[in-house]
Amino acid sequence: MLLITCPWCGPRYESEFSYGGEAGLIRPKDPAALSDEEWGDYLYMRENKRGPHVEQWCHAAGCRRWFNVSRDTATNQIKGVSRIGESMLGGNTDAG
Amino acid sequence: MMRHSIFSLVRNALSYHEKWPQMWRSPEPKEEYDVVIVGGGGHGLATAYYLAKEHGISKVAVLERAWIGGGATGRNTEIVRSNYLWDESSRLYEMSLKLWESLSQELNYNVMLSQRGVFNLGHTLQDMRDLSRRVHANRLNGIDAELLDAQQVGAFVPILNTSSHIRYPVLGASLQRRGGTGRHDAVAWGFARAADARGVDIIQNCEVTGIRRENGRVTGVETSRGFIRAGKVGLAVAGNTSILAQMAGIRLPLESHPLQALVSEPVKPVLHSVVMSNAVHAYVSQTDKGELLIGAGIDAHSGYGQRGGLAVIEGAMAAMVELFPIFSRLRMNRQWAGTVDICPDACPILGKTPVSGLFVNCGWGTGGFKSTPGSGWVYAYTIAKNHPHPLNEPFSLERFSTGALIDEHGAAAVAH
């Protein structure tokens, strides 16, 4: 189980969190102006990286706030966490 | 190739089984192939076999980063069934199940298909309505399916706790009698041996590091053993598809997750069918060695590490012990994870890509093993003819822009 540092509540077990996938996806301002391919790309296409990956987590059983985590998807090592819109802070580095 | 038969078995027994020939060659890669298949799992090997057999294309190489059948092919829980809800998926999986039924004869290799019946349990009234809907859909599509109440399930599987006093009581189940299990290593080895006999080069320890293109057309693959020219390239690398596709500048709607399974110590025959439960997410069968083979769910987060969190296993085992109190004192011998590529609609992507000559077969998620022969068959057709077979046409990459998704989430008898 991962040990994830919530930027508000501190280190907690993964079971308190829910996963939100790739971070940094920005909803297009005017979806109607997009082609089907562009809208499909926004909805479904993902980097699915092996290695360093910035992703969203929600502290569902805690403060219920969303934040970003930088995690290596091959080793599960967490490199940092950040509040949405802020730069990465060093979080814990535990993997489990 | 030495044909396997009762006579070859006796002959080799007399020589103390020391003279069995190698089942496939280990050739050096040639400079050029008509088709290069990336990924030596069941799907890739089956594709190579059907390319050679059905379409007469035998200048084919299967490139495998490590050893064949060592990824998700050798890590699944071996369940074979075709009771999917939607017409598109039930047609594809049923065609695959029909190929399974004659696969041992076809390959002259015992894939140990055991059609012992697959139960999908219902625990709530909504579960039962969903099961009923799916059973009717299956029967309309010519797939055998039955709906049983708790008492009938208990008669088939006496060790199942069908009392009403558990947290999620068993209210009934769907049963597909033609479903069951196969031997996953044997499927990879059988296809490898049969493909090799038809001239396919199976090249292990050969990692693809790049996909070379000219004018929007694929020209070959860079590998750890040099450049290999190819007229067509087919990806069959399951959990690693996003990484390979990115080499050709293609974005895919996949997320790779760890999926775990485990086996118990071997015990005498106690469970004669496959029992799956969507609601409490656990599934179990008993292998010929006597081990209980138990599947858990995927970890919520993505991951390529081929290992998952213990909490996921704990959840599956809690459900298992409640359903089968008799298992509560069994010890578990081994636990592992594979990497599965999950698609937003829990259905595969099987067809062409924006790069001419590059094909993709991925997104099977947690359900790829059962489809091995069928997937290989339609993929070979697609690669050989440059257009999809009617069976895999609905599973194109374009569906993620047209919106024609095939939503098998949960509907496919078990949550993906």
C-alpha cells in the first residue's frame, strides 16, 4: 500500500484516497468548437507513462480535497505532492 | 516438428524422456520480414500462427522482450468464457470460445481446456436483474447461459455458503456450462510450436526500442538486436502498448494497472467449476495440481511494476472466506501481479492505426486470456487484408472519436 502525503493532512495510507488519473488535463473552453478527434483526445487519450507520472488523488476519507502527486509508475516511489496549481513539494518517498 | 500422440509419448518414455526435440527454434533475426509482431504472449503468437496458416504469410517474426508467455499470458487466472452482454463483444468472445473447443487438435498440443462451467454470482436484487438481462442477451446470441437461484447454485457448488446470514448473501448465479479454464503456458507454447513449424521466427530477448516510419508508413522496428525491416508491424504487448504506440506518435486511451492473483497450497478436489463474483470481486477455480487459483481486482492507481498492494488481496480473500468458509484455514503459496491495459469501455482496441502498416491489439484489460485464439484470428485477418474483419470492426480506435463505445463495464459478468 502506498503512503501518500496529503498536502493538508500529512502522510496517510492509500486506502484513504481515491485515484484520479493523469493530472494537468484542462477542459477545453469551448467543446462545441472542437472536432470529434480533439474532443475524443481530451476525454479518453492518456499518456499512460512508465516512469515519472504526475497524477491526481483525492483524500476521499479525509479532507476530501484533490491534489497532485508525482509518482514513478514502475517503482511506485512518490517524488512529491502539490496542491492543484502549485509546484511540487517533496513528499514522502515510501513505496509499499 | 514431432507430432504429439500416444505413440510419441510411449516412444519417448522408453528413452526416459531425454530425446524430446526442441519445440521451436531460436533463430537470429533476419534483415526483413513481411510482418513483425511485437510481443510474444498468447495474442502475438496466435496472430503469427494464423497469419501463416490462414493467409499464407510465413515471413513473420514475433519479437519478445523477455521470454514468450512471461507477461500477462503466464499471470492470469486461466478463465475461458464468452458470456458478454453486448452483441459486438459476445460475437467476438464466442468465436474465440469455438476456436478454444478444437484448439488442442488444431495445434497438436494439449491446451488443457476444461469446460467445467463458470458461475457468476448475484448478491443483490439489482445483480439478479443484471444477470437475468445478460443471460437472455447471451441466449439471443446463441451462447449457452442459464440463470440459477441460490438453491440450484448450492446443489452445483456444495461448499459455497448460500445461507442468508452473510454480509452479501448469494441470491443466485448465471452459469455458462461451456466456460471453464485452459492452461495458460500451454496456449503460448502450443501456438509457438505450431507457428514455428510454419516458418515463423520467434525471437526472444529482443526488445523493440523504436518504430521507424517514412511518409506516414511503417518501415521497420529498431530493436536491441538491430534494425529489422518490416512491411507491416502488429503490436500485441498488452500493458506496454501505450509506450510502443508513443514511439510511432500515437496516443491511446489506455491506463495500465497491476492485477493480482494468488494460489493456495494444493488440496484434494473440492471445487469443480469456476466461481466468480462481481459484487465482492473475487474469482476462484481449482487447478489440476489441486491449488485454488484466486483472482483479485486491479489496484486503483496505474502501475507497470508487476506488483500490487496487499490491501487488494486482503479484500478478495475476505470475500472468498465469506463465500467459502471451508477455505479459511488454507495457506496461500504464491502471489503475483501482471500489468493490464484498461480501456475506458473495458473493450479491446483491435485494428488499424493512423500510421499505415501499423496495427494495434490492446485494451483487453483483465479479460485477455479467454480471447487468445479469437483475437489472434481476427488480428491476423486485419493485418493480412489491411482492413478489419466484421467481428473486430466495432473495436476500432476510431470509436473514441465517433463515440460508438461498447460499454462492457460490469455488464461483462465481472467488473473490469
